[in-house]
Amino acid sequence: MSRPGATDRAGRKAETTPLPLARRVNRILTLFFLLGLVLVSIKVSLVEMRQLKLNLSQAMSTTASTCSAIIADYFTSNQKLIQDYLDDSTARKEGAIDHLLSRHQHQAAIGEDLFYVLDPEQRIVRISDGYESFLGLDLGNMPVVRTGGSISAVHQSIFTGQSVITMLFSLDNGQTLAVEKNLDDVRYLIRHFRIPGLRGQVLFFILTDDGTVVYHPDRSLVESRARLGLSMTDWTAPDSFGLQNFRLDHTRYLAYRQHLEVPPTWTFYAAIPYPVITRYILQMVAIQAVSICLTLMAMILLLNWLINRYLARPISELAEALSGINPFVDARLALPSHLSADTRELHEIVMAMESMMARVREAKEKLSESESRFRMVSEFSTEWIFWRATDGRMIYTSPSCEEITGYTPEEFQRRKDLLESIILPEDRSVCKGHFRDHQDPRPHRPIEYRIRTRDGRVRWISHVCRGIYDRDGTYLGRRGSNRDITVQKEAERKLATEKERLSVTLRSIGDGVITTDMEGNVVLVNRVAEELTGWRLEEAAGRPLPEIFRLVHRDTGEPLPCPVRTILAGEQAAERDEEGILTSRNGRKFLIADSGAPIRDQDSRVIGVVLVFRDITDRERLENEAIKAQRLESVGTLAGGIAHDFNNLLTAILGNISLLRRHLEQTPGVQEYLQAAEQASLRARDLTSQLLTFSRGGAPVKQLVAMDRLLQEAADLTMHGSNVRYELRIAEDLWSAEVDAGQISQVIGNLLINADQAMPEGGIISILADNVTLASNNLLLLPPGSYIRIRIRDQGTGIAPEYLDRIFDPYFTTKNEGNGLGLASSYSIVRNHRGVISVDSRPGAGSTFTIHLPASSRKQQEKEERPMITEEGQGKILVMDDEEMIRTLCTSILTSLGYDAVGTADGTEALQVYRQAMEEGEPFAAVILDLTVPGGMGGKETARRLLELDPDACLIVSSGYANDTAMAEFREYGFSAILVKPYQVSDMAMILKKVL
């Protein structure tokens, strides 16, 4: 900031004009005079107050002592006079009492005191003349009546009505002489006391211990025996002079008090009101202030003359002489010699001014040369250079501003808000406060903003500025530059767009991407690569690629070479022939396929490598599953056809055996052979059942099943008689499932049999079941949801690694006995239930088979008891089967059961027979339809037409090839029941009894 009255760089005069030195000196001396007067007055006041307190303390103390002595002498002399008189008149006491009672005989000695005599009963027996009417008065109840020569408290006389005190004297005859003394005597003693200098201003009074007035200039207080002491409040502790303050009737007093020796209950007070003290102090201060004021004024006038003579006037003349000299024009600078006023210091100032003006002229010449060089540099610079003053004006603007904005330097210097006005409105918030804080010397951070040029174009500007200071550190403004960065910003925008496009691409692709520099250190890792390697970009950046990309051969486990070296050596894209195993940071392993390519700059120079890889673990698993499914499909088709034909044969065999057993029931020796043949047929039926299950036949007939009960029953049935123990560990809240109970029991039985055979020396089989919830990305490739997990774990010899991929293949077995269909059929059953079966085994450590079955949210209902079924029946039954032996067998069984049976070869014939029976009024009670009729109408089509003909028709589907959905979902096709081939007489009897 410039000095008041100085000329700024624009040549304008400051608003305030500085005072002349002589006037400023006069003001300073006047100020010192007033300040000295105030300080002296305060000092005098304090001194006078202290002196006054000292004088008052001494005077009041002397007066109190004098008063105490006078009053003590008064009471003591009176007591002694009366006592001496009584003692001298001992021989004639009666006469002495008479003399005392006579008021007028002893006025010179004892004044106008009242005397009376009390007998031992405290009755007045004698009294002074004029008061005889009080003779005989009993004073026993009055507190003033005491023994001894003591002085009573102040009280009202019953004789005169005035304020008095009473002195008592004991007589030899037991009587008491009482003397009443009027308190006016005390007033006469002390009424003329005065304090020198404060005559009539000090108040003297005497109070008793209870505050009653004994003496006071106001006689009414004495006569009324006022308790003045109770009205004296706010007492302070005695100061160093023994004086105290108290308040009485809203007036503050300065007081001195002293207890009297006689009477000891009286206290003498000397008090002066504070307004009196204040007036006294002011009078004393005024007197001394006048004298001091005159002294100070004389000194100031002398000092003022000396300063004007030897300082103010010479400096004024020097300033006037300097104002007429121009150091940049005058060749020789000199000042008049008389300006020094014969003073050495002023002479040195004059000489220094001449020397300074010479240096100013030299500095001006150098400054002009420096400005010429600066303008030469700034005018040829492409940057817009400026100097902005503290008030926001542009002091200097380089010519480059016109090339950038279209506005001339003169326009910027003329309009200080021109720069702010050409900034785009949306960018002005960036500059808010930046251009306004011209007086803020703190450095500003560089900013970027857009402007609109004179011709309407938009340009990007990079703005930077710093503060300007003179040699003394005074802040002068800001200097800075504005640089056109439009081309740079456009390049940055294109680069950012391309970078964002690349970033979106890398985030969206499903492959892992890692880029490295020429040294093989990681530069970038996308999201998929982070998931597969277990390294985040912040952790992986700068690390060698082999540290985060650990790849080994899928078969040998040997580390595979780093792809970066291979790609950099050939400087072309490369794809690895074999797949490898990638081990992530957390230990997970992924089967991956990878490829890489070099990264080139705009000059086609290789600057790094990009590596692309993907997880093919699930793909390979799906491929293996597809291969296994195709193999099972082809074998299953063959097995299904064989099982269908075989079931037809078994139906004839088993049915005829059961018929023979019914007809030859009483023939001895035959039943054993028939039973053996029937058992062999049943074992053959179990084999075909496994074949059908494996071939996707035997679609599950699902119902809600309590899985804990199913596991318990399957274990009890399978492990009966085995030397291997089993333990069940089932979750208490195990969910139910909608399954084919027979098929799932078959699976559990197959697994338990395999476990039992794997432990010939005995052991424990663990059966575990619990509830699990699978997420959408589970490794079992199952739909997300709730599942029941069943694990069967043995302690056997385990399965060799080379066999693990083949154990679910049909007819594969490592045992001497068995057909190799147990695990294959179990696999098909679980898959048909939309579940998964898997195995985990190590040689010598046992095996664990795990089954996942979908859980059901339905609750298990209690089963109803089935009624006993008899084998006798009645009614007409229509049989349709393309196999004549099956048709003949079926009709024979029906006839043996008491039914009338009619056989047909295909659906067309069955429709005709059924329609004819209806027309004749003898309809069929039930129809048994073979599901598959080669070259003719099968069971499903026949059932549909029969129901069109007779909606109440009772239809039973029968087949030995159960891969058709009609067997599992028979009710949806209009059937009332199913009869699975091969069957016995009892099976057919049960079905018919159920539906009829």
C-alpha cells in the first residue's frame, strides 16, 4: 500500500493530504499535554485520597480516645462521688440519704439526677422530692434493677419518661440506692467535638451493643431509643488505616469506631459521607491541577518553538526545494546550503538527498534499457503476457493477445473486465474469485478455461500468474501469461475418447487381458484377468508377468515358458498349441487357452505385449459330459430295444409260471420247480429294469418323499447281513424331494453294495445328508436353487485315477462278478431327476460318492393305509397287444381272475370291438393297452380315440419299454393306471382292484 498523499503510478493524487510537520508537532504536544494532565490528576486524586484517609484515621482515633476518656471519667467520677459521700456519712446514713433525695441541695455535685431507695423486696421506700407518688411501687420485674454498682442499659424512665441509665448502690441495711442519669449529659460532653478541615462534616454518635442510640446530633433518635445499628449495613473490613465502609439510608460512609471502656457496652462512631469526601478531593485536585497545567503549558510552548525553529521549518523548506527538482532532467542536482539550519543531521540529509537523486537518474537510465529489452522479448512471444495491478487494471498486455483473442492491448488496458467478459459462461465458475483476488498476494494455481474470440471462435486458454513485489516486499499486483492450448485440448479429447473406448472394450469382453512393457512387467490387467489370477491391477502393476501369470502343463505339471519372451523374439502374434493350468493367487486352478501379440507405437516399434486368455475349464467339462452322454445314448438305445423285447418274453414266461402255480397249487413236488423258475424270471426282470433305467427308460414316477426315511430304509435293506457297519448322519431339518422312491432307493442300494464290496475286511460306511443352496455360477453346472446333498463314504481301497472317468460307463466293471450296469443306471436315474452324481476317490483312502437332488418346498403328508386286495373280480376286460403270446397270456390271467377277457392285435380293432360292445349294451369295464404297436395304432392314439368315444372309459397302459413319457405321466394321457411288463397274476389283480 502507498503512503497517504503519495502519487500512484497513474499520476493520480491520493485522496488525503498529509498535515504539515509544524501542525502535526502541535497536535502531538497538545495530546501529550492532555494525557499528562489526566495522569497527574489521577495521581493527585490517589495521593489526596490516601492522605485524607490518613488524616481522618488519626483525627477520628484521637477524637474517639478523647470521648472514651471523658465519658469514662464522667461515669466513674459520679459513681465515686456518691460512693464517697455514702461512706463518709456512715454514722449518719439516714441523714445522708435524706440529703441525696433532696434535688436542690446537690445540683452542683450530681446535677439533676433522680434518686430512690428500694427495700429488699424491690419496692420504692424513699424517692427524690417531687416524686413521692411513686412510693411503694414494686420494681422487681424491671430488668434495670440489679445488685452492685453496675450501669444499666439505656431505657425509658418510668418517672420522667426520658432516656436514662440507672446506677445501683448497695446499702448496709439491705436496701439499694438507685440513681437515674439523663443521657443529655452525654450530649453536653461531646457535642463540641470537631475534625480540622472538615468542620461540621464528620458525624459523631454512640450506640450500645444492640444498636440503640446513646448519643446522636439528632435528639429524636436518642429520645426514641432508635436501633440505628440495625440500619447500618454492608460493613467492610478495616483497611490499613483502620477505616471501614458502611451504608445508611442509601448513603455510603467512611467510618471509624471504637468500643468504650466505661460503659463497656457502648461504641463510639465517627463517620463522614462519601459525597463530602469526593467534594474535598475535587477541591484539592483542582488546586494542584491548575498549578501543574500552567507549568506544562509553559514547557510545551517552549518545546514547540524549539521544534519549529530547528526541525519543522528547515524540513518544510527542504521539501519545497525538492519538489522543484526533476532528477531525470536536471544535469546537476544541488540543494541550497541554508536548508541545514546549522544542524549536522539536516546537513547530512541534504547531502544524502543529492546523492540519492544522482542514483535515481542512473537507475532510470538502466530501467529504460531493461524495459526496451523486455518489450522486444514479449512482443515476439506467442504467449499473451500481462501485468495486472491490485485494482484489476491491466498495466501491460503483450501484442500476442490480439492474435489469440482478436482484441488489442489497448482495449484490455482500457477495459479491466474485458478478459472476464470473453470467458464462456460455463467456465466462469472455474475463474470465480481467481481474477477478483487481485490484492491477494498468495500464488494461484494454474487454471484452464475457454474464451470466445472477437470473430466468434472458441479457444482453450492455459492461465498462470504470480505476485509482483518491490524490494521492500510490497505487493504491486500480478504478472502472468495466457497460452493458447486449443490444439492440445483437441488431441487430449481424442485420446480420452479412444482410451474410454478401449477401457469399455476391455471391461466388456469375457477374456482376460494383460499388457506388459518390453521388460515383461505388468502394465494393465482387466477385470476378467483379475478374477482368474487373483491379482488386482493396483497390486499387479510393475510386477514381472511370471509372478502373477503362473502357467503349467496340464498333463506334466511343468512350468510353461513365459509368452512375452516368445512374442518379443518373433515380434508377431503367437498362440500356444497346448492348453495350460493357471494357478491363481488364492490357489484355485483354471484350464486356460492363451494367445499374445506385440504392441506397437505409431512408428511400428514394439513397445510391449498384450496377452489374451480364457478359462476353458467349464467348456472341457461340458465337452466331456457331451461325449459321455452321446456314448450312453447310443448304448442306451440298443439296451432299451433289447430290454423291451426281453420284457415281452419275460412277461410270457413269468405270467405262465404264475398261472401254472395257480392251477397246480395242490400238486406236490411241482410248486418248488415253478417257484425256482419264477425267481429266475424275477432276477431277469431286475436286469431288464436296470437296462431300461440306463437307456432313459423307466422315466421316474415322482412323488413327495421324506429323504431321511428313504435313506434309512434303503440302508437297512441293503446292509442286512453284511460285516460292514454303517452310520447315518442326517440333518434334522433335511428337506423333502419329489422323486421316484424306487429308483432313488436303487441308486442308494447300488452305491452301498459297491462300498460294501470295496471293504472285504470290514469297516464303516458313512451316509451323510444335508441341505445346500447353489448359486448361479456353481461348478456342478446345476440351476441355482435348493438341493439335498447325499454323500456315501467308504474306507475301502479306493478307485485308480485311470478308472475315474469310466466308472459310469455301461458294462464297465473291475470286479469278477457283476454286469457293469449299477453305476451306469444310477447315473441315468440321478440325471433323469435333474440332479448330479460325482465321485472323489484316492487309492488306499476310500471313495466318496456325492448326489445332489433338487429339494421340494412341499411338506410331506401322512400316507393312507391301503386296503387288502383280493384276486377275484368280475366284468369284461378288453386287451390290445401286438404280441399274440402276450395277448393270450393276458386273457388267460384275466379269465383266471374271474373276468371276461377279449383280445385285439392293434388299436383299430380295439376301437371296433369297444364300439360294438357299447352298442350291444355290454360295455367293457376296463381296457389294457400296449403302448407300442409296430406298424399300427399304438396305445396313446387308441386311448385318445376311446376317450372321445367314451369319456368314462377306464384305460390301463402296459409296456416293457418305459422310455415314453406316457409311463411316467400316464394320467395326462387319459390312463387310470400302468401295468409294467413283465408282470404276474398278482400284479394284474392289484391294478384291476385299484381302478375298478
